[in-house]
Amino acid sequence: MQETVTLECTEARKEGKPVSRYLTKRNKKTVTERIEKKKYNPHLKRHTLHKEIK
């Protein structure tokens, strides 16, 4: 069963910039922990760590 989750940038708020968000899917049965991925933040113009939010 696929679940849609939102990933939010962890570094943008520290620098006072707008956060970037991405939508992705995960399998609830096999992946129980929160997802962390490196994604591109266009406001910071670099790849940053994005963590799953509720």
C-alpha cells in the first residue's frame, strides 16, 4: 500500500529562506521509519537534506 508523504528542507529556515517541499510515495508496510533524501532547493541553489513531515 503506497502512501504519499511530504519532504521538507531542513536547512532553509535556519538561513531565513523559503522552504522547498517535495511529494513522494513510500510503502507503509516495508518502510516504517521517516524518509530522508537529498533534494534540490531552488531558493538556496544547492542540494540539501529533506525530511518527511506530518
